[in-house]
Amino acid sequence: MLGAILFMKELNDFYNHGFGWICRPCERELAVIDTKPQKHSRVFQEGEAESRNPVLSNVALAKWTDKTQRFLTCPRCGLTEAVEKS
């Protein structure tokens, strides 16, 4: 799978930061919103430590919409982009 990432063309709305695909518009929007200090560390937000409904530290993390990994979708804004592998 890592080899597939190396041969993909540059995407307009998503980029791979090494741990997954990030939605660029949502990341910009969340950077503006995320100016307030957090009360808890990321450990308490992402794991099973505090609740059954964990909150990811990056909600702009995109997901593949199909098994062939041809389309990425942002669960936050619904933006979808086709991925061409070269």
C-alpha cells in the first residue's frame, strides 16, 4: 500500500501526511476554530480512557469510499475526490 501512495498524482483537496489523507479545506477551517486551549490531553480524547465515543484529534481525516481505493471522502464536509494512480 505504501508503494501506491508514492505513485499517486497530487490531489487538489487532500494530502497524505504519513498517517492518512487529510482534507485541506476542513484543516484550514479547523485551524481557525482551534484557538481555544484544550482542557484534556489528546490521550483522553482519542482512546477508550474516558468514553465510548472517542473524538479524533484530526476530524479532517479522509476515508476511502470503496475497496479499490479510487475515491477519498471527508466525513466532516462530505468532499469527495477521485484518486488516479499512475
